[in-house]
Amino acid sequence: MKIIIHGGLLEHRTKEETEHKRSALAKIVAASYEVLRSTSATEATVFAVTQLEDNLLFNAGTGSMLQSDGEIRMSASLMEGSREAFSGVINIEKVRNPIQIALLLQGEEDKVLSGPGAVAYSRSRGVLSHCTETPQRRAEFNQKNDSTRRGTVGCVAIDGTGGIAAATSTGGKGMERICRVSDSDTVAGNYANCYCGVSCTGIGEDIVNNATAARIVTRVSDGLPLQSAVIITMEELCRNHGEAGTIAIDYRGAMCHAFSKAEAPVAYACFDGQELTTF
């Protein structure tokens, strides 16, 4: 059993904010591991991302960035590797935890919903309206401050049965065009099968162009070691001047994280039941 989470890129972060994020990630990954011990990779990843969505330090759920019209629209996805089942929401509004809606959609025939349809579905399942705006995000929007962009949260886990799951959630890049679609609700940014799981963060368009998560998982499925699959895929992304970070776990229990720029590392934490690592 192993679990790894990320809290987005650390570019343009103060030292104090970086330390706060690392501390939060360490606590969340340790709590999520306890969930993993008694449940499944799917439930543990959803638990971890829910905690990240509820933490105001991260750009997902409460504390999400505002789009160019001053509204918050969030996206999230979940993939259960053993069934290769992907579900997600795109540009959903006024729900506390988009990843929980993605989990509900795992049991539906139509597994990816967007905009008003996603909101209507959440209400039909008893999910109450929730304001995810914070004073800090509103102030950043009013000041046209985009220095806090490129935040996404995610988790990948492997459970005691070898099951792998990946979950990713985002509040967007901030001040983007209305209803822009990110990578977090696509298989480019969140993908898993029985061999590997990957969650990405960074510039969504770069990740989609590179098909980053799906490309890494495919390479591991074809027999490439996880680290090699990640390195090759990130090199391809960098050749096109892409900016992204990834976390990944394979069926052997190998864990890996990578980012495209030294000045924009990923905030991550991983735990294997014995050793806790944060960066």
C-alpha cells in the first residue's frame, strides 16, 4: 500500500506559504494512508483530494480561482484502474467537493458531466449548494493578480489488493475565458489502469497537448519502468516548452514525481506506511 499526493506547482510561492503547504500535505497524506489501510485505493484517493479541496491553501474546492467573469467553476476527475473507469465534472459551480461528485458518477452510465448539467446532477443526489469563494481569491481577482495560477491537487494510490486509482481536482488557472476546460477532467491529466496511475498539475493546455498522464500509463503498461516512462514523457513535454508536474505509482509499488522546470517544483507528499516524504 502506497499513496502520493500533490498540491500544485510551487512557482511564485513565498517560503512561508511553501512550508505551510508542505505541512498540510504531510498531515493529509498520513491521514489518507490510514483510510487506505482499511478501504480501497479509490476511496483513499477521494478522501485525500476531499481534504485538499477543503484546505484554503490549495486551488481546488473552497479557495478556487475565479474565472474572467468573477465566477468560480471547478473541475475534477477520478479513475479506478482495475475497471479502467473514468468519471468527472467540468466547470461545476457551488459544490463543496467536486471530487465527491466524480465519485458519485462512477455508478452512472453517463460518467462525465459539465456546467449546469453537473450542478443539476449534484443537487439530484442531495449535494447542497456551497460557496467556494474566499476573500483572498476575490482580492486577487480584483487586483488582476495571476501570480498564484497553476494550482491543482491530486492523489494516486495502490491498495493491498494491487488496485490503483488516481484523482485530480482544480479551481482552474484564474481569470481564464469563461468555461475553459482544464486537463484535470481529462485522461491527459488524470489516468489509471491496473499497471499505473498518474495525476498531473501545471498548464492544462500543455498537459493535454502532451497527453501526459495517459502517455505515462501506456508506456508502463507496455513494459517500461515507471521512472523511464515519466522521464521520457516529461522530456517530450519540455521539447514543446510545456510546463507540468506529475505524480505516479505503478503496480510494483514504485512511486515517482517529476516537474518540467527547476524553478517550478511540485508540492508533494508520499507515504508507504514507514517513511513520509514531502517536497
